[in-house]
Amino acid sequence: MLTKEEKERIRKSFVQKNWSETKAEDAWSIFKIMGEFANGYEKMSAIGPCVAIFGSARTAPDNKFYIMAEEIAYELTQRGFGVITGGGPGIMEAGNKGAARGGGKSVGLNIVLPMEQTSNPYIDKDKSIDFQYFFTRKTIFTRYAQGFIVMPGGFGTLDEFFEALTLVQTQKLANFPIILVGKSYWQGMIDWISTAMVEEGNIGAEEMQLFKVVDTVSAAVNIVEDFYTRYALRPNF
């Protein structure tokens, strides 16, 4: 049941505006979008190779996946990678915490939301970037990350996973490692992809190889490290 405040917030979001007001807002939003891209490109181009860690903002610090994400981030920094997260709490906080503990670059691409998310305290002060628009934020993620670690999460995590997967599939992005962590969590989705999508001919069976599924910290980190023993580690820009 929605509260009175929530109902009012929803009602206000659907208040009708006249067409001229809408067009004016659209025109000004172009400059906001350009500003987010310019700021993101300028800051990220100076950082160097990083691996993105995706996952739920709702994961508690005592959760096993929070602990794993922190450890994965730490191990990545010991192998010369920086870490990029969405900058918020939960798995994102764990990733930045592990990177900070490892003395590596800890980047946060924070999305400004009306309710839940604020930047976590483990992001390097000069590497915290705020975004109003999800699509500009995802562009920065995919342009500057050279690997994607996907921890258990919700709709946002799925969005980020499938965005990276689609870009690799369509060769808009190099075939960087995409790694799902937590076999039991992801198995239902994987079964559906491998049956319904493949059997319908919407993807090829070979495209199931575009991502890996692991259950341990070492397996996730080793996939990234093994990839870069075969290919030069260099900025993805």
C-alpha cells in the first residue's frame, strides 16, 4: 500500500505541462547531457585501466557477496587494475572498499536518485563523478572499463550486464571478460537464456561463451588476469 506522500509524488510526476514548456526543457537537457559526458570523459581518461564491479545497492556488509566483492576488488588492485563501481552502498561500496584497502584506484560513478543512493566513503576524492542520467553513466562504464564483474543484484545490475553483453556481442566493444559471480543466484536466468533464447534462434549457442559464471574470488580474478596475459593491458579509449 502506497503512503500518502508516495501517492502525491507519483501524481506530481504526471502533472501535465504545455508543449512549449516540454520543448524548452528538452532543449536545455541537451546541455546537461553534454556536460555529463564531457566531465566523465575528462576525469576517466586520466585514470587508466579499470574493471567494473556491478551489484545490488541493498547488499548488507555481512552478506557473503559483499565480502566477495570487496575481496575481488582488492585482488584486482594487486594485479594492477583500478576498480569502477556505481559509487553507492551495498556491492558498490564493497568494491570501492576493497580497492581502497589494496591501495588501488577507486572510482565511483554515482547516480543521483530521489531516494536511496549517496556516494560511499571509499571512493578516491578525485575519482567520484555524479550523474543525473543513467545512459550517460552507462556509457562511461562501458567506455572505460576493461572487464565486468557482475555480482548478484536487481534490475539495475541486469541492465548493466546486458548492456555490456550486447556491446560485446555486436562488436561495439572489445571482447572483454564479463563474469557473473554466484552460480546459484544466476542459474535460473542462464537456463532460460540457454533454452528459450537459443531455441528460438534469438541468439546463437556460441554466444553463451561471451560470459563466464564463477563461484569464487580467485576464479573471477583469474579470468581477468588470464585475459590480459594474452592481450596487452591498455586504456579502452
